[in-house]
Amino acid sequence: MTNGLLMPLATAVWLVENTTLTFKQIANFCNLHEIEVQGIADGEVAKGIKPYNPIISGQLSREEIELSSKDESRLLQIKSNDIEISGEEKKIKKYVPMSKRQDKPDSALWLIKQHSQLKDSQIAKLVGITKNSVSSIRNKSYWNYNNLNPKDPVAMNLFAQKDLVLALEKAERRINREKKEKEKAKQTA
């Protein structure tokens, strides 16, 4: 795949079904052999492959297809090699091995001691334990509290330093907002 095309066979199926491009043009664009494209048109190749629309994915434009349809010697040009598959980055839950899961309460204790401004819900989200567990660790009523050792969760790779910094910034904004609200309440009273 020299041109960076996503799903070339499925794209070829779509182009065969929906355009008047020549087999040679489709084969060149999809990095396939002309005979493969002819086989797709005859229904012998790519049976059961769902067609993939290169216009919707942003790899081709209608204008590009129309220009190449009018001129059989013109080759299709991929729109860009920087195809964005998803508009936003989704956070993937990272698998935590069994051996590290016992470190989560230790990490929560470390965060409670080092960054007391963080809410229980923020600590729970960062470390990956329940809010009730964080509350019980904070109140020293956690079932195994006497055996907990505060451990830095960033050093243990439970989450990134960036995540901690973002949580601390959010906590600071909340604290400042609460101070302003208290001052306002005093002024109006």
C-alpha cells in the first residue's frame, strides 16, 4: 500500500459498483491487478466484502472521480495521506495486572496525603478504584488500612504525570471558585 489507502479491496468494490472508471484506473488507485478488479466486476473476487466509500472517508472527492471518469488516461489521486480515522482521541482503559491491583489503595493513600485538595471522585478516577474505597481510606476505615503503604501512582505507572497535573489544576479551579462564592455570600449577607 504505497498510497496509504484504507481497505483497498473494499474501496475497489465500491468504485466498481458506483463509478464508470476503467479497471486500470481502479487497479492503479487501489494497488490491485487489473484482473483482480475485473474479477470484482464479474463477482468472482471479493465475494462478501462490504463496499467502502472513499468519498465519505475523505480519501477521494467526487470531482476527482468525475475528472478521471471523463479521461480514461487520468489516474485517480488520493486526497491526502493524513487520513483522520477518528475526530477525537478516546481514552482506552489500560489493563492493570493482578500484581499491581493491590497497589491501587496504596496509591490512593499517597494521593490523599500528598494532594489533599483532590476530591475523592478525582482520586477514584485517577487510580481506578471506587469512590467509596477512597472515602474509607481517607476516613481510615478501609478494611486493610493498617497494611497500606503510600506509593506514588505515577512511579508505579497507574497513570501519567499529565493526568495528575490536569486533576490538580481542576481541583485548584474548584477551590478558587468556592472561595469566590464564599466571599460573594459574605458581601451579600
